[in-house]
Amino acid sequence: MMSFTMKDTDYKNNQNEIDEILKSVSFFTVWRTEPVRTTKYAYDLPVDVKVGASGGINPDHILLGTNGRLLTGVMVVKSSKRSALSFWPESLSGLTEQQKKGVLDGLKGYLSLDPAMKEAKHLTMDFVQMKAGDAVRVDYDIDDDHTSAWYFAKDKNSICFDYTYGKEDADYAAGIVEKSTASITL
């Protein structure tokens, strides 16, 4: 709370200065580290993101959270020779260009199994280096929502940290996603 105490005439004379002071006020985001249940993984989220189990949205999500402007989740899927992720390597580090192409092609096929992905536009996939290790970053739009996801390989799992937000919240989400993804620990 801010309070200005002055005579009415002083308030009128200083209105522009008071308006400038009020425009300069900003609030910072308070963060917490969120452990991903049943794993050793964690990442930072704003404290206003309420986290729970997936609630049936996607059975592979073991964590979902939202604050009304941003939806975030974590999927951990075992990769095996008989699963839809049979192409997923034990590590994304040190892959040849041909192996990287195979991973990207396989991931595109895996994502196409989700009926919602039929509506996806502007799909991009790139190998990126993160503090948590090498990853594949996937971005796409469905209707007015944008999703960015980071896929890692560890413990014979595909581990995905994803973030979805409305395009009108892109500026807000950019800073949140950048800090959150930089905090991922596996």
C-alpha cells in the first residue's frame, strides 16, 4: 500500500509527480522450487502456480500446475523397445546428426499420436543445451495457445517440462518460462 498525505491544493499541484511515482512501482515474482513427485526432478515456479496431479488430462503428466495465465506440467515416460518411445535414446548428448534426425522424426511421430496435435500449427523442434543437460525444445500453437516443451533423456525415461499460455500472455510467460527452465534439475 502507498499513501500520500497532503493538503488538497498540494495534491492538485503535484498530481503529475504522484502519477509518475505510481507508474514506477512494480512487483516482483516470488518463486518456489517444486519437486516432481516420485522422482528426483524439480524446477522453480511462481508461488501463485497451484500444483496437483494431472487430473486425467494426460495420464503421462505426473504434475500439472496453473495460475490462470500459465499451465505447466511434467511428463515422465519410460522408453522401451516396445513403447511409442522406442526411438528415444538413453542420452541426448553426443548424438550424430543422423541420430538427431532420427530423434526429431521419432518425436514428431510420437507427438502425432495425441489427437490435439492435429490442430497444431508452427511446430518447431530443436536440440538445445540447458543447465540440466541436452534437450529437445518443441514449440507449437493450437488455436490461441502457445506451448513450449523441453524433452530430456535420463534413467531410460523421456522427461518433458512443458508450458502452455495464451498468446495474450506471451510477454508475461516469456520471463517465467526462461527462469523456470533454467532451474530444471534432473
